[in-house]
Amino acid sequence: MTRILLLSDSHSHIDNTILKYAREADEVWHAGDIGNLAVTDTLKKTAPLRAVYGNIDDAEARKEFPENNRFMCEDVDVWITHIGGYPGKYDQRIREEIRKNPPKLFICGHSHILKVIYDKKLDLLHMNPGAAGKYGFHQVRTMLRFQIDKDQIKELEIVELGKK
């Protein structure tokens, strides 16, 4: 079993509450718009990190992290990208590939809106953890945590970090 902390859109913000949850995770996943790499450097000290760059991230972040990160976590095929869209409205950049070869778990950020949607057509779970940072139009900062146990995604929990 692997305990995951999923966040996105930190926009250079990291605090002790985020780090508390990161220390409880086996892996931390960041779905882009990291901002300052001090955020990911700090997260790496708490747990193994998988991340992608977002549209606000600079050349340094783009050298360190890919635009798309597709990997296996236990027996779950995971695809993380920053701008991905939603079931039925996937971003044009990934639309054809996701239809041809859908993962079991598709993760994106960008919208600052927390959503978890099962895509019946592609038989995948879509997650967007909202925004953990203080920049943007969202009112409450959020993350997700969950477990992957062999081929099962379970124990999904919304983490509210308070108002920005």
C-alpha cells in the first residue's frame, strides 16, 4: 500500500500544514504551477516526489520536471499533467492519447478547482486537487490524499488548508 499526498498550484507557497501531511505520505505528487523550486526542494526532504511543471513555471522547473509524468504506482497506471481538462472536455494537447491509451488515474491541476470524477467512457478516475497556494481566485486551499493498494485507489480524503 502506498499513501499519496496530491497537491497542485502551490505558486511558491509551502507551509507547515502542507509539510505535516507530506510527512505522513509515502509519496508526494505535485500537478504543476510549483512556482519557486524551494517548494519542491522542501517536499523532497519529506517524501519521494513526482511532479510536472505548469504554465507559470520557469525554465529551471521545466528542466527538472516533465510536462507529462506517466508511471506505475503499484498496479495503477498514473498520468499527471498540469493542463488536462476534464472527462468529456480533455485538453486538446492530450485528448487523442488519453482516448487511445487511457490510464487508470488521470491527474491535473491548473483550474484551482478541486474535482474528482469517474470517467465511465474511458474507465479512469480523474483527480484535480485544487490549489494549495495562496495565489488565484479559489477561496479555500485544498489537497487530496489517498492510498493505492495493488490496483485499487482508496481512502480518498479532501484536505482543506484554510482560506488563502
